[in-house]
Amino acid sequence: MKILITGAGGFIGKRLAKRLSEIPGMEIYGLSREGTNLFPGVVPVRCDILDADGVERTFQNCRFDRVIHLAAITEHKEVVDRKLKTLEINLQGTMNLLDSFNRHCTGSQFLYASTGKVYGETDEMPISERALVNPTTVLGKAKRITENIVDFYAVPANRYLICRIFNIYGEFQKRNFVVPTILDQLDSPAIHLGNLHDKRDYLYIDDLIAAFLACIRSPFKFENVDYVNIGSGTAVSVADILKEMETLLGRKLQVETDASRFRKDETSVEICDHGRLTERTGWEPEFSLREGMERTLKKEGRLP
């Protein structure tokens, strides 16, 4: 099976490429703007998804059985500061990929990494795929527009799965996200954070990788264009994360809140209902918050 991963140099992309490359019979191509050599068994592809000609050459050179499209700007501040670039990468980049995918990959599956932020102020909790879609953030709005593009480009000969991913954490994540923000301040007199009490659905990175594996192994369990939520199914605050870290580290953490870090465009609670994905593939989260945090702390050298 030949699999193309866009955004292969990112937090999720690297982990996914490594895991897939370890499976016999998988031929993995990692697309990124730098064409980085990731791991043995991963073929580096240097291409910017905004370069339609470059994307077309990539697909001309190889017929892919699966395309996992992760490339995007996702960090909150960067998304807000670069709204038009965020939309361009999501929209034009995805159109370039879909155009070449449909031309060269009959009988294949296209997975688009969307976000739970597409729901925004929704009408149910926990949030299932049936919930009202009403994004309030720039990221949620850009991803929702792109979901519609995936639907628009869909052809009967292929499968298109939109994966609405909630909050992911794990070792060596980009440092702007909440867990690495805490980790990088562990040696400081105080940890400076924003809102400690809003609740989010946090999923450990290895559980997300397992979810992607379940999806690519069962493409015909889904409709021609389909949607699945990927998350833990539990509500966790930053205060809860801090408590778990205190337990694991065996010490009290001094925390100071900074109102300038509060995100006024986000809802106070997000909980993922992943029942549809579980029903279709059998996937379930394996790691509790404590287990995921323990693995993260160990791999970042914070625990023996």
C-alpha cells in the first residue's frame, strides 16, 4: 500500500510516518516543503502544496492508495495573525491535492485532517458528527470551508474521510501548545498560563496515530464522503493537566494566570463523542490522561 502524508515534517506527520513505515507492506511518502529525510523507509517528497505543478508531478510519479492530508497552520496565535495564509493553505492547497488525487488515484482514499473547532457554539455535548456546525475561531472557519471543498471535489470512484480532530498532546509537540508551554516553564519560579478552567478534549498522540491506522485499514466502512470525530471523550481543564503533572513529578507547581493569554473566541467546554469511529472500526483511546502525561514527561526527559 502506497501512502502519501502531507505535512510530514510536523508533530503528527512525523509520528504517523514513522509508525506506518514500521508496518510490512506499507510504502510511505512524506511530503513537506523542506523534503526532510524523516525515517528509514519514508520517501521524502519536497513540495509545497500551494505549488499546483509540483503537486501534479508528485501524483504523476506515483499512484497512491491513501493520501493523509495534514499540512496546515494550526497554532492559535499564528492562525489569528495569518488569517489569509491559513485560509490559502487549507483551501488552495487542498484543492491542488484533490485535483491531482482525483486524476491519478482511482479507487483510493483521501483523509483530511479537520478539527473539532468546526463545531464552535454547538447544540449538544458531548459533540457527535450530528451536532450543529457553527465555528467561532479562525481555524474552525477555515477548516469548515475546506471540508466543503473536499465534499465538492468528491467523485464516486474514491473515498473521502474528514477527520475532526480535537486537542492532541504528546512529546516534542510545537512549543506554543499548552502542554509544552507548561513543560518549558517547569524550572521557572512560576508557570504563566491563560485560562485554567475551560475544559477541552485532550487525546495522546499515539491514540491519534492508532485512529488514522484504523481509518485507512477500513475505507469501505465509511460513505463516499464521511465525517468522524477523533478525541478521548473526556473533558479536561488545564488545571487538571497541572494536577496530573504535580502527581507525576511529586511536587507542587506555582502557577500564575495571565489574562492576555485567554482565548475569547473559543467555547468553555469541548467534549468529543467518538462513538461513530468506534462503531465503524473498533478504535478506542488506549491512554488515560495520566498515562499520556507520564509518557510525555519521560520522553522529554522530565521523569526517569
